[in-house]
Amino acid sequence: MTDLILHHYPASPFAEKTRLLLGFKGLSWRSVLIPRMLPKPDLIPLTGGYRKTPVLQIGADIYCDTALIARRLEAQKSSPALFPPGQELVTASFSTWVDSVVFPHSVALVFQPESIAVRFAGMPAEAVKAFIADRAALFSGGSATRLSAEQARHQWPTIMGRLNQQLAHEPGDFLFGAPSVADFSLFHCLWFLKATPVTAPLVDAYPHVQAWYNRVLGFGHGASSEMSPEEALNVARDNTPAALPEEIFAEPNGFKPGDQVLLAATDYGVDPVAGELLFAGREELVIKRTDARVGTVHVHFPRFGFRLEKA
């Protein structure tokens, strides 16, 4: 079986979400560390321009966005379930709400001046400036909500109060009884805040949330081993993409297999990826592209939150 290869960096909140998904599933994986910001010379040959973290590689198949990565891991190992039967809609929809509402709050709070000063203490001023500029570019041009720190602080007690109340009355140990993708989706936002003493109290002040947080953290990261970027590129070059999903191709805007298309996120990190459209299903879009360093790869994106247009 081809290794699961995660392209990530330690401080990425969405990478932490994926590491915990791998731990929850009890999966072994290879770890390829990538830069926090552009350029990412050993990632872009695989993705074609998609720059967000993390990216999951399985042979010559490249999976972008944690919403789709979660589904791919579910296909890899069905139990324990990330989308428990009968809760597929509520867990997936809650995760989408977290990404569009809670995560922007956590970003605004983490990047307030007091938190930045602690988070990047000891880094050269120019390096901090470059990182802030990179993140400003990442969040430029998309539909993601841009909150001020003041507004995020104002609304945060409502989010956390509701969460604390839910967990106080939930008969199980997790958001919807059994652990699910919903727990990991929310966890990574709070993990981001817990990174510095400036923002950690925004989580620690809620006892039921803190107890839940520790339960999710307890799943760990599975068994990982290091892999160099060059090795990962060679894996893509030396493998053939897997067969396409058996689901019927269904694209309501008239796109056909073989069309040359551009695919891009709509919220942030909106850099388009060009390629040949191979598949369009309920959840997943697949394009084929070729790069001199990796040969032919299939790049997989979620349908929700991404736009598809003619190249």
C-alpha cells in the first residue's frame, strides 16, 4: 500500500487538525516539512499552485483542503468513523461553520498585536514583517470574513459560551456524542489560540471546553516518520495516479471530462490551479496536471468552497 504523506509544518492549525485525524484513525504516515510561507518550491510541483497547508499525498494523487483530506482518510480506514452514520449532515455542516465563522475569529485573536509580540518573540523584525505580509496576501481576494481583533474579542464569549453549554449537557464526551470530524474541526481553532499565554485564557476560562479539548488532544498523531521533500517528489514521479471514483460524473454548470479548467478556493488562498478536468462528484473534483519534476499527477479538491471555471 502506498504511504500516506503529509506536507505540513508544526505550527499550522489545519495541519494539527489533520495530524489528529491520522491519530484518531490509528494510521501511519510520512512527514514532509514545508515552509510556512511562499515560496514553496517542493510543494507547488505537486499542487500546481495551491499553497495552503496541509496537503496529503498518496502516490501520484494529491489531496487539497482538510475537508477533503478527512473524507480520503475515511475511505482509507472506515472505523472509527469521522462521519458517523446518521450524522453525516450535522458533522460536515458544523465543520463548514467552524471554518467560515470560528476560524476567522481565532485568526483575528492570534494576530492581535499583544499576541504577535509573544508568538514571534526572538524572531528578527524583518522575518516577522515578511510573515505578516505573506498572510495578508494569503487572505487577499477571497470571500473570507476579515474581523478586527476588537470585534473578535466582542463575539468570542458567545461562541465559547454556547460551546461550553453544549458540552455541559452532551451525554457523550464529544460534540455530538461519539467523536467525529466536528470535534477535530473545532479543536484546531482552539489549539491555535492555546499557543501563547495571551490567547490561551480565551479557551481555558471554559471548564467543559477545556475537558473536551484534552480528550480530543488525547487521540495523538498516529505513527509518523520523516521523509524529505525530494523523496516525496520521487514518489509522485514513480507512481501512477489511482483509478478515478466510480461515482457518475455530474457537473451542473456544463463542464465535461477533458475540459481545461482552473480550480481555486473561494475563501482565501485563491491561487488557481490549471489542469484537465477528469472527475466531478458530489464532494470531490479531480484534475490532471503534469510537472517536469513529478510527471503526471491527479490533484483532488473539495467541491464546496472551490470555484471551477474554463481555463
